Amino acid sequence: MKLSTIIGNLQPKVITGDAEIDITGVNIDSRQVKPGNLFIAVKGTVSNGHQYIAKAVELGAAAVLVCEDVEVPQGITVVRVDDTEDATGKVATAFYGNPTEHIRLIGVTGTNGKTTIATVLYNMFRAMGHKCGLISTVCNYIEDREVPASHTTPDPVTLNRLLAEMVKEGCEYAFMECSSHAIQQKRIGGLKFVGGIFTNLTRDHLDYHKTFENYRDAKKAFFDGLDKSAFAITNADDKNGMIMVQNCAAKVLTYSTRTAADLKGKIVEESIEGMLLDIDGQEVSVRFVGRFNVYNLLAVYGAAVMLGKEKEEVLRVLSSLHPVNGRFEAIRSPKGFSAVVDYAHTPDALVNVLQAINDIKKQGRVITVCGAGGNRDKGKRPIMAQEAAKNSDRVIITSDNPRFENPQDIINDMLAGLDEEMMQKTISITDRREAIRAAVMMAQPGDIILVAGKGHEPYQEIEGVKHHFDDHEEIKKAFGID
Ligand SMILES: CC(=O)N[C@H]1[C@@H](OP(=O)(O)OP(=O)(O)OC[C@H]2O[C@@H](n3ccc(=O)[nH]c3=O)[C@H](O)[C@@H]2O)O[C@H](CO)[C@@H](O)[C@@H]1O[C@H](C)C(=O)N[C@@H](C)C(=O)N[C@H](CCC(=O)O)C(=O)O
Ligand SMILES: Nc1ncnc2c1ncn2[C@@H]1O[C@H](COP(=O)(O)OP(=O)(O)OP(=O)(O)O)[C@@H](O)[C@H]1O
Ligand SMILES: N[C@H](CCC[C@H](N)C(=O)O)C(=O)O
Ligand SMILES: [Mg+2]
């Protein structure tokens, strides 16, 4: 594709050299550059892409996109803009043929519920006969082809390449999670969304955003960018729900389980197997558990209706769908107790999943096994331990993904949040496998063991290495079932 076409919608820009050269690909990482590529120098949090231009040219870059004064070897076309981070999405989407002009893209943002909602919509629309794509924390899908996910929302080049492949495969819809990092870093720049969904806003990622207001405003920017032809579905029960859409040109729809809203839902009956719900005045039985999932399914229902689906068909398909990998998955022990694998790794998620477990538990106890990720928000650690202790009969604090931190330091940060009474019911075991085994050893018939924080993750990330580790496998081994 001609460079002049790829950079056509960048304003302002200064071009030095030939803009009619053919570009074979766009790249933000000098280490991946191929001959004829356009290398985009982006200032990052760890380093500055501008320092890798020579390397990119060595590997054959034919042009560079910069936003700083830099020395560039002779014969290389230089395009200068004010902000290369902002330009990357626009350039990537142009290079990949503006995929969102040819596929209906729906974005989900919020602290918790993104993977659940995006994945349920993907499964629902495929069950309705549509070819679909999914961009998610757990995995990306181009129709039914898996593409491993490195991020919840990938960089703009990867994202547009995936969307272009979905278009090529004939996908009509793409459902994606829009993380706050991604919105802040403009990874979704240049994309046209036909709809956006807000789940909720509670504490997470303050290591990156520094303040809750910055975190909120990053999420809000997504809705500010929706055009009037799009829809925006927001949670009327979240105190930031209406803030998200206060400057939104899209058609707004609200959902709630307790106040006036366009879409109302409530639980009629519930058990560890699922719930009977009243959604928008109609009863539907679902395999999902927990009041928090009523919110997720309301958002799914609203989006499907806004995308033109009949309400009856939406509810019929909804009742046939299974929980998402690592989100409230129950495993029964032959000894009469059960375990729940869940991805809860924020205080609010722990509160919600433990509320759900306490709502369905009969006479037994709740035993919670949880940790916290290394190199993530430290402030949430003591709060997570408090919420676990407040809502469980026994707590075992253990390791999650320590990453480059000392696992014991993370555990100590969590324990620091507990008062004397909470400490009475809490122990800590650094080795996650041992912690799960200890929970199973102490369980009695009727108890429910929550193993939280990792969900679908088939690994434990330690010092940059992802060692195989799967909560489901460890629970089954401890239960003595395969
Ligand atoms: C904090 C964060 O989001 N960092 C992301 C960011 O990296 P960065 O800004 O630190 O980049 P950098 O390492 O400083 O490099 C700057 C630039 O130089 C380039 N470079 C770098 C080295 C080199 O040799 N050559 C070169 O060209 C890089 O490609 C980059 O463009 O841009 C990179 C390229 O797109 C991302 O891979 C990286 O994600 C890191 C690995 C990460 O862990 N991100 C997490 C926190 C994240 O994004 N999480 C969210 C939310 C998770 C959730 O709630 O589910 C997600 O969407 O996954
Ligand atoms: N609507 C909700 N409100 C509160 N908690 C929720 C909600 N939906 C899910 N959860 C809890 O949060 C956990 C994560 O859910 P999910 O993976 O869908 O969220 P996410 O937004 O994709 O998270 P991440 O930002 O880490 O990718 C679940 O395992 C559950 O404990
Ligand atoms: N078990 C993971 C969950 C968080 C992963 C994702 N939300 C991120 O922050 O990268 C951890 O706490 O390490
Ligand atoms: Mg997710």
C-alpha cells in the first residue's frame, strides 16, 4: 500500500522524502520490522521508540513515523506528527483496510464483567448463525480459530490485523474488551464502534492511572468517542454509570436490578447450577450464578436487542449458554463439598463472587483461597484480604502471579489489612498448590471453596516465566478426580 494512502488521515504532518513508496507493513516494535515496513516510534512508559529507529532501518524499514527531532539515515522517508501514539491506530486501521467499516464492532469497558459480556455476546451471535470475532483477556477468536491473547486489548497493529482477518473470514460482528490502559494508550484509535457497554467502575489499575478520577476518565473517553449512530449501554446502579455517558452522542440505554432503567432484571431463584431470572419482564433460566451476572446478562440482552435481535430469541439462546472459562466454574467433590474457580482479583470482584456464593450456600462454610498479582496495584491487596475475611469462614492467602515481586511481600501486604478477629480465620501458604490442598483438607460436606484470582489462566507468572499452573487441575487433583 502506498505510504501516502496509509498516512492520508494524519493531521498535521511533515513529510521528508518520497511518500509514494510501497509499504509492506506497519510496526511499532523495531525488533519485528521487515523490509519495506513503516516503523512507528512511540514514547512508552519504559523506553522511547525513537531510540530504536536505526535498528528498524537496519532491518529494512523504508519509512519512519516520528514525533521528535531525530537523526534518520539518508533515503528513508520521514513522516513527522505531533503524537505518534495517537497516529498509530489511524495508520494501522488504514493499512489494514479500515476493517471496522466492514464489521460491526462492539466494545465493553469497566472494571469487571468485560470478558464475561464480550464472550457471551460472541457465543450468542455465533449460536444465532453469525460469523463473529472476539478480542478478550482469555483468548482472541477469528470465528472459531483461536489466537492467543497477550493482553485484554492488544496494541493497535495487532488489533487491526485481527479485525482485518475477521473481515476476510466473513465475520459480521466483533466483540472486544476495551481496557482502560488501551483507551488511555489509544490502542483503539481510528476504530468505528456500533456500540459500547459500561459494566462498573471500582478499584483497579491505580498503579497505572494513579488516581480513581484518571481511571474513570480513561473509561469515559471511550463513550465520548461513540458517534450518534452507535448505542451506549450503561449500568444505572453504578455511581459512575451516568457520568460515563454524559457527553456521549450515541443512543443511551440503562440497565439495573434495583432502580428505574430501560432494562430491568432480578433473580427469581438461584443455586450453584444457575439462576431463574426475570429479564425485562420475562423469565429465563441461565447457567450463570451470582447477582453480578444479572448485570452482565442484562448488558448482553440490551446489546443484542440494539443490534436488531428479537427479545424472545435472545432469551432462548441465553438460556443455552455456559459460563466463561474461569468465571464462577463449579467443581463438585465426591466428599460432598464443592469448589468455585473464579477470576476475581479486585476487591469488588471478590465481594461480588463471595456474595454469590453466600447467597447459594446452604448450611456449609465458605473457604477462600486468594492472592494478588505482583507488579500491579498494591493498594488493593489489604482491601482484598479484608473483603475475603469479611465474607468467608476461613481464608488462605497465597500467591497469584508474583511476577518480579517477592511472593511473601505480596502476602504480607494482604495480611496487613486484617484485624485480630480476621486473622483468627486466616492462614497464609505461599505455594498456591499447597494452599489449594490445605483448603480441600479442611473442607467438610456442604462447604464451598472459592479459588480466586486466576480463573482461566493456565500459568503462574514468576520472574518473567509463565509456569504451567491451572486452578481447575489443582482442585481436581486435590479432590482425587481426574
Ligand atoms: C503498561 C503498559 O500497558 N505497557 C504497554 C506499552 O508498553 P510501554 O509503553 O511500556 O512500551 P515500552 O516498553 O516503553 O516501549 C516503547 C515503544 O518502543 C518500542 N520498542 C521497545 C523496545 C525495542 O527494542 N524496540 C522498540 O521498538 C515498543 O514496541 C513501544 O512501542 O505498550 C506495549 C506495546 O503495545 C504493551 O505491550 C505494554 O503492555 C505491557 C506489557 C503490560 O503489561 N500491559 C498491561 C498492564 C495491560 O495493558 N493490561 C491491560 C488491562 C488488563 C486487564 O485489566 O484485563 C490490557 O489491555 O491487557
Ligand atoms: N458485573 C460484575 N460486577 C462485579 N464483579 C464482576 C462482574 N462480572 C464479573 N465479576 C467478577 O470479576 C471477575 C472478572 O470478570 P471478567 O473477567 O468478566 O472481568 P474483566 O472486566 O474482563 O476483568 P479484566 O479487566 O481483568 O479482564 C469475575 O471472575 C467475577 O469475580
Ligand atoms: N491473576 C492476574 C489477574 C490480573 C490480570 C490483568 N487484569 C492485569 O492486570 O494484567 C493477576 O492479578 O496477576
Ligand atoms: Mg477481561
